[in-house]
Amino acid sequence: MIGLYPIGVVPINGLVDESVAPPVEVVVGRSAQWRLVVLLGGGDVSHLLSGKVEIDREEGAAAVAEFSLFFPPGVPVPVDVPQREVTLDFVVTTDGVSRVARLFTGAVAEPEWSATDRLMRLTCTDRLQQRVEMLSLAQLNSLIPGVWSDDVFDPAEGRQRWEVAQDLLSTLPASLDCSVMGEIRLTSWYAQAPAYRFGAGSAVHESVQVELAQLRNALNRAEIEVNFRYTQLWQHTERYGWLHPGLHGLIDTPGFCQWRVWSTETPDVPMIESAVESSGQVLVGSPTYQRVLLSSGNPCGDGVPWINTYADLLLGAAFQAARRWTQTVTETYRVVLATPAGLESGGEVVTRDSVSIEVENPLADTWEDSLKTRSVGAEVDGSGVDVPSPNPLGDEARRRAGLSAVMWRARTEIIAAHRETTVSWTVPTPLALGVDLIHTLELADQYTHAVGKCRRVVHRLDHETGEALTDLSIASMQGVAGGDPMAVPAPLDVTLPPLADTPGPPNAGSLPTQIGGRVNHPPNGSGPTGGGPVEPYNDALDGFAGNYDANDDSTAEQFPRRFTISSRAIPELYRDELTREGQTLIRIGIPSDRLEL
């Protein structure tokens, strides 16, 4: 806290600083003479004043001044008064000492002319709203350092600045208004040390009024639901391996020479690529192929030449296949902000609010089709073989901003509801000079002792009766101090067990081989080492199927030449919407201003 204002709400020096000097003790029982000096467009029109003057200044609103000017016959009447600058100064003389105090600075808003009695009634304002409209968004954010989120409020661009200001103010326990000199300022709602003390006999007889807060307005609990939705990117890469059994565990030329004795059909590179595509995956990485040797005069050293002009025939392959998919993730944050009364059963006065934050990312729209088959050494769509999986496309800044805005807005509503009690009293205007909306006032008169931040100042000056009175109102904040610090809930845990722990395709790392075209495998062929019957063809078995080049029986079953693989079944846990919920309770502490009746 800085004083009574929470750290992090506004920067240091961001609000009008209220002096902590001892309060000014209002002295009563002294007569005074007063007059009002009015400048209109720089010209003194005080001598034209007639009747009553009222100046109304209230926190969070534009100040309004109303007065009438009498123009005797023959005196020119200005007709171009709208928007003319207006100042009202109160001059009071007490015990021979004069004092001048500014009561209002603004401009004419609505002039009215009465030809019958030659009175011009002028309604003036300090143009708070118009002046805010002239600010840039950067200036507005500097003036009102509230919490902003485009997911909670309408986008600021293109909107009225005053509307944006109200959105910002809804997250701050503070008011925006103007000083008597016309300076725009932001003032905290929290009472500080009294700047003025009105003791016994200072208030006009029977003018003290106390308007107590009503239960129906005593908001003490806010229930918030924020749904944060985004897309999670998944990529799974499966590793496959296949070696022809005719190699008998050897590789390169020695393995080729073993296979050549009882040669068979073999797969080729296009069959591998087709098998991957048929499985719903994409060939990625750099496949390793053991190719059948090309034509050679004596590759095995046995004097027997070898003829092969097709370079893509294979005796072995190690490759990777991948696929991508997306998963929607919804994090639901349920936050309750409550005073002690708001936590008691039957005592809750509740407001509810909900916000949905949906993060859209164009990457999610193309993710599933973004993998491209690549040849050796090529890249995979610039992403490489391995990508973090899952890869959430959330936006932590948006999550925090959205939660912060809706939480601070709810907190401000609760605080506002606890300052509905208003204490008002009337004093002679000379006793109220210098009192401003930024000040904390103390009243100790007429059986009422109250301290609170000034909420309203109304000066009522009557030139016919000579009466000069000022109505003062303070907001009395009533609550229970303490509470929890305001903190945005941490991100929810959306991690899942590794996908690699789920059942994968059978024998992916060592794909089987089925060789037909014979009744029996020859010794040291593509079956058992000692030979044996050829098993019937199994179409459900992954891997390669083909036939011996030389058969031993014309009735032997001919196997189809094919190469197939299966992909891993992705469980619903990784495909369906993933939801997580979190509960947070924040106890709101509200200080109690002194109020004794």
C-alpha cells in the first residue's frame, strides 16, 4: 500500500497527493463581507450579477456554475457568449483582511436570454468531458492508469475518449474531475488525514444529514468466470524400420550377397512413400535406405555378374513418419472476490460477470496440412523434424490482462458499494474556502463525528439576501480492513501424459516380411535358417510381402507385392477439447472511516 492506496494500481505520484499536514481548524463566530468577481471572456461582469449563483462540483463529474447577468437598457448584450471562458472568484473580508478564493474555472455551455427582464442566464461547465475527448489514447492511459483488456472492453480505437475513460475508471477506486483552476486530476476514494476539521458550531443549525447505505446496494461478493480458449498444436513422429530377412543380419554388399542366393521381390522407395501416405502420415526427416546394388560384373566375388538398372529397390529402410493435428484448450478461471459479509451464508449481495477470451492464430488453420514430404536433406516446411508437442498457441499477456481487468473492475464495484453512506452539512461559504474534492474532511458537530473523502461541494450565493452558504458532502467508507492481495491466478496445468506412452503401431521398429511363391523356404533363404513351410499370406500384417524369384512348386501361393504400415491411434484425450478449471478466493479488505452518530 502507498498510504491507503494499493501498490500496482497507479504509479507513485499518479494521483493528486493529499497533504498530511495537521487539519485546518475552521474558526466560527466571525462576521465577514463577501463579493463575487466574475470574468466572462476576460472581461469583468461582476457588476451585472443578479440574483442567485450556484456552483456544483461533484466527484467524477463536470463542475457546473449557474448565474444571471442583468443588462440595463442601452447596455450592449453579447450574443457570442457560448464557449467563452468564465472564472468565478470569491472575495471575503474578515477583520479587515481580504482573501480571494477561486470557486470555478470553465466556459459558457448554455446561455438563455429573457427579453422581458433583460436577464441572461448562463450555465457553465469546466468542460471535463470535452477536454477528455481531446486527449490521445496515450495521454488518457497516462492520466488514468487503470487496467485494460480488449477482451473485457470494446477496442479503444475509434471510440469516444470519454467512454474509454469510464472503462479505465471502472478498474480503479478513484474519480476523475477538475480542480477549481480547471486542471484535470485523478483522486483516490480512500480517506486520508483530514485536511479540514469542522468543529462545534461550524455547521448551520440542523443542516447535518446522514444518508446511510441500503442493504440492497451493499454489494459484498463478486463471482467471476473467465474462459480462456486457445488452440494447442500437436505433432507426433513415429519411427519405422524394416530389414529383409534374406540379409541374415548383414548390411551393404555382404548382406546383398546373402540375399542374392535366394533372391526375392523387394519394395522400392515409392512403395515406402505410398505406405506412409496411406497411413495418414507424412514422411519426414532423412530416411536411410539399404538399396539393392546396381549392375556389377562381380559384386560378390563369385564370378557371377549382377544386372539391375533400377536404383530405388530396397533391402532395408529406416524412416520417420509424422502427422499434425490441433486440440482446443479451454481454461476456466472461477474467481470470487468477497468481503467477510459476502462469505457468510445468507448475507451475500452478489454480482456476477463472465468474460471469454479466444486466442485466434492463423497457424492453427494450416497446421494439420503444413507438413510436407521431403527428400533427403530437405526441410519440413521450415519447422524441422521435431517440434515441441504440444505447442500451445495461448497468449499469456491477454490472459493476465483479461483476468486483471475483470477482477479489478469487480473489486472497484465492491469498494464503491461500501462508500454509499454520505454525510452532508452546510457551512457559511467563508468557512469552506479551499475545500476541494481531493480533501478528506472531518465533521464534529451536532452529535455527529465523521471523517471521509469529500464527495461534493455546492456553493449557493444570493446577491439579494447576502446569504453565502456551502453544502459539503463526504463519502463514509464502511468495511473490514485486511484482506488478500490482488493477484491474477497462475496458468492452469494443461499438461498431458507423453503421447509416446500410448500403444503404438505393432512392430513399427522392426516391420515383418512375408515371402511367398514357394511351398517351402529354402535353407538360408528368407524364412527359417534351416528352411521350412511358407506360412499363408496374412493381409493384416504390416511390413513387406512379395515372392521368391525361383519357385519350387507351380501351385505355390503367390503373395501380392506390397508394403504397408499402421499409424498410432491417437486417444481422445489428445484430440477432444481439453478443459481445466481453477477456483480462487480473494478476500477484499475495506477500511472503515470514522462515523459516530
